[in-house]
Amino acid sequence: MKKVITYGTYDLFHKGHYRLLKRAKELGDYLIVGVTTDNYDDSRGKLNVQESLMKRIENIRNSGLADEIIIEEYEGQKINDIQKYDIDIFAIGSDWLGKFDYLKEYCEVVYLERTKGVSSTELRAQNNGILNLGVVGYGRIANRFIQESKFVSGVNVEGAFGRNEDSLKKFIERHELKFYSTNYEEFLKNVNAVYIATPHLTHYEYAKKAIQNGVHVLCEKPIVLDANQAKELYELAKDKNVILLEAIKTAYSPGFIRLKNVAKSGLIGKIKNIDATFTKLITDKNHFAEDKCIEKDGFGEVEVTPGIEERIRELNSKKGGGSITELATYPLLAIIKLLGTNIEDIDFFSYFDKNDKVDMFTKVNLRYKDAIATAKVGLGVKSEGDLIISGTKGYIYVPSPWWKTEYFEIRFENFSNNKKHYYKFEGDGLRYEIAEFVSMINNNRLETYKLTSEESIAIINIIEKFLKGYNLKKI
Ligand code: CTP
């Protein structure tokens, strides 16, 4: 008996899939179809798959072509499957030409011509339309955002808004965007969604106007520095039936979501303490660049000219600068995702700059009913950026940079029980938040469990407490 195997996501099962399976089956007597899990697709950066694994399996079963269906969960599984199932032929569409030649060591490899004019990507676009997105701001993060958006299907960055026409024009040319505007009302008329990447203090007005105009908003963190403003914006978004999402990339990344689930599964017992640190010395060349700086992205190095505010904002108290406002969202995210929003008590210890204006380093202590936590952030003090989640049976160690969660270790008193977990964090990771944003819009889901409005408001509430000097002790 000649056994054939093929693999795919098979989202929104279409004619191209059917024809491929039919020809693959004809190559032998028995066809095995491997269907990718959501997790595997996430980890290889295939975002926005619309149908669940069960639904995709059902579609293949209904085609009547597969003799056996298996799931593909990890990179490198194909070699194992070929040996395990004693496969004679590996077949795949011609879009993969040459990519699987390494399997020739194990079986025959056949590339079948892909059916022209149909793909899951196109069907997704037909079903949902393409989201027409505009970027508010043209600084470093906006540059990265545009590169990352190319990895998410169903969204096109079409234009940009900014105050400085010269910089805006350069930005548009560099990214080959269709339009720009220095008039926000005009700009909003040309987009269905915006990504706000301007300095903190401008977020509120930009977000509010967009929401009022029925435009979905993905806003850089922290959305605002005042919890009441945050509540107002989330409520307004609900009233207007538009999405407001905070761009804390870690919250949407597959590794972090796994980490949270493992930590809460009881494996390390009851969580009693969390230590989360994020420091970023602003002596970094990017922050003191005279005119230009080199920004690395997925496509190599690009020259970026940050706006003047961008360069000094981090240390400017009038512009909402400081370690807490700049950096605290990440460690507070970890703490709130793991311990919740019912914080009983909080205090801050800070080291301020010589003018006593902005915090160069702050330690936040949080007390919950059954647990305690510490977040450390610094623009002027460097420390190890790790995350430790301590429980009654063991602890989880996530090395720096924990906010790009790719690896963590579960450790026990008896270290022979230790376990290591690895995940992929693709590119700059912004693609995960973009994918979630697009999926929420397409499915009209106003909330996401990955970061609820309640959690976002709780983080902003802590930042606000700090800015108001609540339980703040300076050294
Ligand atoms: N395939 C094909 N002809 C098409 C589309 C897909 O022969 N028009 C083949 C692929 O080459 C692969 C299998 O079907 O062998 C499963 O592909 P998959 O990636 O699930 O489908 P796509 O439509 O290519 O999905 P996407 O647009 O999300 O990449």
C-alpha cells in the first residue's frame, strides 16, 4: 500500500484545497492529512485563521478524501510523522516549491500545482473586507507598526496623520502609503480604524474623536494617565459599538498567554509573590540621536527621524515622561493578569532626577488579599529584566526579556521535576496585537480576554496613583 501525507491549515475550505487533496490521494492508496493547530499557526506567525481546528478537521472529513486526519502541532513534526506512519509520498502545493526538499531523505516529495485564483487569505478578505487603517503619529513605533502589519491579513495601512507636514510626507513616502493629512477630522473620514502612536498626553483627544466618529482605535500604552478618562473612553467605545484596544504587545503574544495559563493551573501551587522588572536606560543612542537614528526592523535597518518630542519625551514631566508612565504597563500587566484587579494596598519607592521632576527608578509594592507583588521600572537604573512567579509548590522563572515571552522554566524544590517551555515571539511582536484588533473588529467583539477594559483601567489607575503621589516615598 502506497501512503501519502499532506499538511495545511485548510481555513475556509475551498476549491484549491479540494483539488490538492484529490490529486494527493491519486498519488497513492491511502491519504493522511495533517491539520495545523491554532497554537502552531500562531507560533509560525500565521495569524487571523478564522475557523477552529475542529471545524477545519470537519471540513476535510466532509471532503471524503482523507483516510486519516492528524494534527500538526510543532515545527519538525513532519519528519516524525513520515517515519511513524511509514509514508511513501509527501505532497504539498507548489507555493512551497523547494521548501520541503529536506524530506527527500525520508520519502518521495511531490509539489502539486496550486489552483490559481483562490486562497483562504482572499476568502477571509472577501468575508470581512480589508480594514483600512490610518496611523496617528510617525515616530519609531509607528514605523515598526507598519512593517508588522504586513504579517496580518485583512488590514492595510493606508494613510497617516501628523502635525508636521514635512515629516509626514517623508513617512508616507518611506512606507508607500496612499495619503496623509494634517487635519484630524479629514483624516478620520478616510479610515475605519486608527493606531495611535503619539506621545501619551495626546492619546485622549485623538482616541475620543476617533471613537465619536465610529472609527476603531488601537492605542499605544498607557492609553491615558487617568483612570476616569480611561473609563470614559471605554464606555464611549461601547456606546458607539467600536473597538478600543490598548497596544500592550505582551498581552496578545502566544508565549505570555501560555505562561499565564500554566501559572494559574495550580502547577506551582497558589501564587503568593510576583517580581516583574522592566528597565530601559535612556542613554541608549536612539534616545539621544541628534537628527536620525537607525531602527532595526524585520527587513533590515531603516533610518528614522524621530520628532523632537519623541527624543526627549521620556524625561519630560510636562509630557508625561518618567519610568512609571513609560515602562510600568508591562510589569503591571503581568501582575494584574496573574493576581487580578482587587489590589488592597499599594506603595511606591522612587529615585527622582536631579530636578525632582521625573522618576528615574521606581519600585511598586502591591498587596492583595492572598499575595504580594513588586514591579520595578527604571529609565535611569539598569536591572535584570526578568519575571518570577512564586507559588506554594514551585516557581516560574522567565528570563529577560520576559515581555517577549519565548522561554520560561517551571522550577521545583526537587529540580528533576523542572520543566522548560519554548515559544516563538515573531518580529517585534506587534503583529499579535494587530491580529487581535482585526479579529475583534471582524467578529464585532468589543472585549478580549487577553486584556479586558477592566484590567487596562486597573493598570492606568496605578499609574495615576503614582502621579498623584499616593503612598510615594522618594529616596
Ligand atoms: N492550495 C492549493 N491551491 C490553492 C490554495 C491552497 O493547492 N489555491 C494548497 C496549498 O499549497 C497547501 C494546501 O492547499 O498544500 C493547504 O494550504 P493552506 O495554506 O491551508 O491554504 P491557503 O488557501 O494557501 O491559505 P492562506 O491563504 O491562509 O495561506
